[in-house]
Amino acid sequence: MRGSAHAVLGAAAGFIVAQKVGANPEDVLFLTGAGVVSGLIPDLDTGGKLANRISVSNKYLNAAVRLIGILLGCYAYFFASGMDEYISFIGAFILLFVLPQFSKKFMLLLSGVVIAVAGYVLMTIWIQLIGVYVMAASLLAHRSYTHSLLGLAFYGVISYHFAADFPINGLFTACVFGYISHLIADMRFIPGNKKRH
Ligand SMILES: [Zn+2]
């Protein structure tokens, strides 16, 4: 399934959770956004076997890495200070402008390292865990662990720590449901899934 379709499904998952918890308008936006990001994350792995589609996947992966770079930059700007802010901005710069030049797999591995180091510097456990998640994804086959219950469980742990940092009702559920929406949409019985992912 295409990235755009996953984004829409993730948004729907986040939006439904927001309605269920009776979120205010800003939180609806935040929860929907969390659903979108969560709905895209399982495809942060490499598709080495699918060489003929690398250009398309690469475009999507580049966009995902840049998005994380932007998020890291925002985090540095709004939450970090002093040395942490400085290092986070360098990390964001690498994710935005340096990594997209390299090969896909190496780029992904290095992105994971940059994110993990940034998380360590910021002393934020969920950023460190995302780094580990991405590193593992870069080393394993496409649609293996990120598209499994193990990947879901790992993302659940990340979401738990993420939700603990942002006191928004339903955030954990929105993240997990966004992720689940991706796994369901990628299942074989959905038409068109043999060609796309
Ligand atoms: Zn997928």
C-alpha cells in the first residue's frame, strides 16, 4: 500500500481515538498527527530485494528521514538548551541535508545512530528507542520485524514513553492504533498489496 494511503489510515486512527476521548481541538490535531506518523513508521525499513522500486522507495524514505530531521530540529528549538540544543541542531542538519545523499541502507542505519545519540543527549528515552528501532529496521529485511507483532510491541514501548512526555489523553492509543492500521492495511488479503507496500 502506498505511503499516502497509510498516512490517511493513520490519521483516521488518531482522529477516531481523539473523538473517543473527547479531545479539545488542539489535541485532536496532535492525536491525528501522531496517528499519521505512527501509520508511516513501519515502512521505515529497507526493501533491498525490490531493487526495481528503489527510486520510489528512496524518495519516500528520504521524505521520512527529513521529517524526523524537522521534528528533531523543532524539539531542539522548543525544548533543548545549551549544548543539547547545539548537538540536536547538528543531528537535524545531518538528517535533512547530509544523509539523503548516501545509499539507502547506510543512510537508514546512520539515521538510527543519529536519532539514538540525540535521544541520549536530550535524555529522552523514546527518542533513543526510535533510534534503536530504525537501526534494527535498516539491518533486517523489508516488511519483516517492523511489520510484525514484535515491531508493534516495540513501538508500543516507544509510544508509552512518548505519551508519558506529553500529557495528552489518548496519545498512547492513537500511536498504537496508527501503527496497527499500517499492519492491517499491508496484509495480503487487501487487493493490490502484492505490488505495493
Ligand atoms: Zn508497509
